[in-house]
Amino acid sequence: MALEAKYNAKQTENKWYSYWMENKYFHSEVDERTPYTIVIPPPNVTGVLHMGHMLNNTLQDVLIRRARLQGYNACWVPGTDHASIATEAKVVAKLKAEGIDKATLTREEFLEHAWEWTHKHGGIILEQLKKLGASCDWERTKFTMDEDMSASVIKVFVDLYRKGNIYRGYRMVNWDPQAKTTLSDEEVIYEEKQGNLYYLNYKILNEDGSPPLEGSGEALTIATTRPETILGDTAICINPNDERFAHLRGKKAIVPVCNRVIPIIEDEYVDVEFGTGCLKVTPAHDENDKMLGDKHNLEIVDILNDDGTLNSFGLHYEGKDRFVVRKEIVKELEAMGVVSKIETHMHKVGTSERTGAVIEPKLSDQWFLKMKELAQPALDAVLEKDVNLVPEKFVNTYRHWMENVRDWNISRQLWWGQQIPAYFYGDGKEDFVVAENIEEAVKLAQEKTGNDQLKAADLTQDPDALDTWFSSWLWPISVFNGILEPDNKEINYYYPTNDLVTAPEILFFWVARMIIAGYEYRNEKPFTNVYLTGIVRDKQRRKMSKSLGNSPDPIDLMDTYGADGVRVGMLLSSPAGNDLMFDEDLCKQGSAFVNKIWNAYRLIDGWEVDLEKEQSQSDIIALKWYRSKFQKTLAEIEDHYSKYRISDALMATYKLVWDDFCSWLLEMVKPPFGEKISEKTYLEVISVLEDNLKILHPFVPFISEEIWQHITQRDISEALIISEWPKQEAFDEKIIKDFEFASEVISGIRTIRKEKNISFKDTIELSVLNNDNASKEFDAVISKLGNISELNYISEKLDGALTFRVKSNEYFIPIAGAINVEEEMAKLSEELKYTEGFLKSVQGKLKNERFVSGAPEQVVALERQKEADALAKIETLKASLAGLK
């Protein structure tokens, strides 16, 4: 079947992906082979493909396709994450658009809507990954809310609770007023923002406890960045060592606006250097204030509703948003004469990683997982290199996080997610049991209360859901059902997995927690290597995002440049852990590479084979050279893969195919116009082409399979995707170096032909003064590519010839009337004059002792090199002129 002149990426991609799927090449079952396993970092079920996904999943596909070719039982488990906060927000927004308020629904009704939304939108990103060429085992696709996955989460919660690692506590948490849920410390992003520091005057009560008269009495000035929170103040704190305020010990103050009388307390926690040296204490709205409140038995006044509006403690501000109140209360305080000054102030503001809302510290009953002891084996695993972080620079970040780990707030005030398996049977804070199901909960409650009349209807399950990460931290275990059936054949075979490819920003969120879970539930690491990708940025180094409008649509890119082209473009400059400066020109370059491969095969496919023709000497040496060059490059590629330098592995492959195969080998073996190629040469070219396709396949799976299948008729057991990775063999370094020399000779001949306008169709003679004793092994190749009619080795310079040098060797091409001698002599004389002038200038510098002794060593070395190059050029020019006379 004739090849199309232009490569059709879309048609090829659809054809071969369907073929791979139909023949179950991606599917893995337990067998006698060594497994190679990757679990996908599950994208949010709400998501669509973005550039970060493209990079991450291309890298995984490269690794899994190579492992498949190496003969491993390759298993790449795909799936999605239920993304509690993001998904619930989208469902709530959808309901709102339909005129439905979540508050009017029961949990069951809301979950029906959530599941409907998930079934409609949840598979989009996985379908998009197929377009990229991702060779996941789609039969194993998992979702963190699958029945068995949820059962695993609940089982782990109950287990950890019974071990004493999970507890319920009334603590200060991070509250997201937009999502109306708590967040873990790791889900809060702190940003430097400019705000204001407000200096407010609090009046001090008289000695008899009465309020001072209007316009009289002492006032204490306190600085705050959040003036709305004064409505929750329950004390003022001074440092006991601060003599400025010694006279205020034991006194009381009045909070402006709400007129609450509060004590003045003393504590060394107060920084005498910050602000005015005294502190307003709002235990319900600041973690440090809460600690002071506990220490001094202060009243707790919570002024905020869950949505960030003020409650009844907000007085006339009730129902208004906190930021609206901030502006309005400042105006009121100014009118009261309470504001002494306002300064601009840079400070860190915590925002929600999911919604971007400013976080409010909030006191709440929540569930926590003790982390310190659980984290130790996971810390040791990385420090002792049982788990390798690539690049290693992330080890220190990991160690810092793990050594300073805090208890994990695992409860969320959401309905979408695994519901916490705690069942309350009374009004007291400890009136609950933890169980995997209601039947077990009833039994436990009966035992705990001594009341065997308790029924399921008497128990109320905690309405909160578990943090999404509390399900995904089990991912490498739960996808193989290793929690519910810890000794099943799949978990014993596929676990631990081999490589994890993910982003550094979830190193603690997900990677560290998976390692913790691995040691807790398998007593073993979940993976051996963690390849941490960089962030995809634009040319201005900005992170790509929809809000900035600087992120191309990956589907549009693949439609324009083909999946193979985009894969190459993404990987060309993507070293592990370093950010990728993405430019669409990279995809153009990737597409050009794909077209180069296609056109190279079209050239080969168009050759006619002569079964009787003898293989030429130039073909023999060319193929001998390429096999060595291939093996040397293969060794480099294997080294890059072993160090997870995937970008370098691609670049080595790219150069081999583009430069060595397409630009040199095919030119060397290409039969002259109108002639046929020998069968032996043709078969050897096909053999090395097939080896090329094997090392290309992980990067450009579609075009490599297309060419592989076109070469010859193959059955389903012979597809490229399951062929055999080339074996490493010894290679001849000398022949590689000899070719490098020969290629310079060929380039010299081509340059002279071009400069002197000597047609490439015309044969010329070449004489060699072999000063370097260079190998003659490539003479047949030089003759063919230079269109040399006769190649002679001579003992002295040849007159009447054009000259060029390679190293110390001199090459002479007789003029034989091919050029205008007078014009050529004039041109060479002008060039000689210029070069001699340049040499004089360089030598002048080198004779200057002050320059030689004062300039940096590399600068002097560069000038000496210029001198040597000029001298060699002058010698060549003089020889050429002498030959023309």
C-alpha cells in the first residue's frame, strides 16, 4: 500500500489507539513476569485536561511503554479523585442555577445530584488522556468513591481510631467560608498581601470600675489588621516586663462599639516591639489568642457565621460580610474618635488552596489524625533512600515537613465524600461509637451504655465527610483491594509499585501520606521512585492558568500538531523538578520531527530492491558505523532513563534519528537516481529502522506503530507496542570517531562545491595529503557523498587546486576549468589580506605583557586559539592561491 505524501496524524492516532485497545495491549494480569507498576495521580473528577496533566501523563506513558517493550508486565492504573470541595461546589452552583438551594435538600437527595453530575462529567479527562496516547489499563479504572474504595477508607478510619491515632477535638481550624468547611494546614496557601494596620484606642475603666466620662480618662492604643474582630475581643494582653503599662495591671478596658468590659492580662507572649506593645485577645478568631484564652480562662466570643458573615455578636453588622464590615466599622470607629492612625502593612494572608477564599481561624469540633509517630517510618524511608525523590533537592523540603508535621484535620463539612463512621447516641461530646456500619455501631453503643434496647434509629451518624486526601493516601493499596483483602494475589504481585510521577506541590499532601499509609498497612513503601515534574509556565515564566488566559487548550494543540508532536514538544525541555517554559514553537518542532520520521520512511519505502545486486563498500561501512552509533546512543539513553532524565533521553533519541539516521545513513545508502538498492542493504536498513522505532515508540507511539505495521504484514503478537526493546551490545568507538572525521571531509567538499558553484551533479577528483594518518575506511562513503570520481593519496601539495583542511589533513580539488581563475584568485587574495590583518591584531595583543599577565586565563587562551586558527587559514589560502597560479 502506497504511503500518503503528507502524514495524517488524526487518522493514524484514532486507528492505532483503537487497535491497541481492541487487542488489550494495555491490560495486565498477574503472571510469571516481573511487574512494572504505575498508579496515576488521580485527576479531579471535575477536571479537564490542562498542560500540567499533559506533561505528567506523557512522562508516565513514556515510562510504561518502555517497560512494556523491556518485557515487564506493565500495569498503569488510571482513575479519578472525587475532589470533595471542588465537586460539591460545582454541584451546588448547578443546583443554584436551577433554582434549588442545597439547604432544602436531604443528604440523599443532594448525593443523587452529585452522582448524576459525576456520571455526566467525570469521564471527560480520562477520554482526553486517551487522545494523548496514554496506555493505561482502562479495565482497572478506579474512582475514589467506588464502593470498594470507600469501604477501604472507612475500614482504615475505624482501625486508626481503635489504635488511638484518630481523635475528636475542639480546636482552632482553618475555615473556608466559601466552601463552608475546614481545611488541613497543607491546604492553606499563605500569600504576602498589603493591608492596613489600624491603631485603635480602648478606654480604661476608672479605679472604681466605672466608665470614664466623655472626653476624659486614659486610653490604651492597640494595633490590629482585622478591626472587625474587636467585636470578639475578650481581653487585652500586656507584657509583664513592659514598664510602660505597669500601671494598668489588674485593670479593665472597654471594647469600642460593643462596649464589652474586658480584663487587662499579662503574658510574655506579647511582643513589646510590635505595634504598640499590647495585644487585643480574640480567642475565637486566632490560634495564638486561643492559647492565651485557654491559659487565662478567657471568655470565647465567636462573631462569624460559617459563610463569613457576622452573627448576632456583630450587633448592627449582623448578616454582613466580614470584609464589608471591615470598611464600615473603620468609618464608625473614626466617627467615634477611636482611630488614632492607619498605616499600610505587608502581612501573610492564608487563602484556600481550593477556592481562593481568605481563611478564617475558627474553633470547631473536628476529627484529627495523630501524625508524629505515623510519619517517622515514611521520613526514614526517604532519608535512607528506600524511596528516591527525583531530583534529590526535594529531600530537604520533605524532611522539613515531616519533622514538623502537625495532626491532620481529616473532617470536612461536606456531603460529597466518605461519611465519617462515627455514630452519636447522646448529647455528650463522648456519646459516640466508631464502626464500619450501623449494625456494628448499635452493638458497640449497647455495650458502651449498657442499654441493649438501643436501636439503629437511636443513633445519628456524623454528617461530616472525610478529607479527600484521606481516600487518595490509600491509592496504591486500595486500587489493588489491599485494604479489604490484604493478602490477595494482585496486591502481593503489583505492590509496591515502581515509579510515581507527580507535581512537587503535592509532595506532602499526597506523596508523603501515601508513604505513611504504605508502612502502616503493608509495612512496605508504596513505590520506589518519585519523579517530581516542574510547573508548566509561559515564556514570561508565569504559571499557566485559565484566569491568566495564558494556557493553550491541550486538545487544540493535539488537533494542530498531532499527539506525537505535542508529546515531543512537552518533553524537549522538561528536566525533572525544573519548570518547563512552554512555547507553542516546541510543538511545531515536535511535529517537524514526526514529519521527518515519516519522510525518511517514505524515502526507504520508495526504493526498488535488486535481488542480484552486490552490496557496495560504502553501504557496508555506513551500516557498520550506524549500528555502533546506535549502540553508543542506546547506552546513553539507558543511562538517562536510569536517572529519570527523560528530556535528555528524548534529545539523544532525537539527534540519533534526525542527524545520524535521516541526514547521514540514508544519504550514504540511498541508491543513485534511477538505480535500485541491493537486497542486503535494504534489509539491513529496515533492521536498523525497526530498532529506531523501538526507542522512538515511548515518545511518539502513533507514528512509530504506523511505520512498523507498514513495513511488513504483522499479526497481533508482533505489534510494536509489545515488541522487544533493543539489547545493549558492544560498539566500535573507533569507527564512530572515524566517521566524525569523514563527515567533516564531506562537509568540506560540499562547502567548496557551494561556494565555487560547482554542480553536485558533476564528478570531481579529490587528492589527500594524509598528515593525520586518518582512516581510509570511509573513502567509499566520501566518494559517494562528494560525487568523487577519483580519490588519491598524495605525498606533497597539489598545484592548480582548490584546498580545504580537516584537522591536519589537506584536501585538493583540481580546478580543471570548473571556475574563473582570475575571479577566484582576487577573492582569495582579499580574504588572505583580511586574515593577515586579523592575525596581526591578535598577535599584537599576545605580545602585550600587560594583557597576557592581567587578563583572565580563559580570555588569553581564546586569543591564542584565534591566532592558531588564523595561521591555519592563512596557510590554506596561500596553498589555494599557489595552486591557481
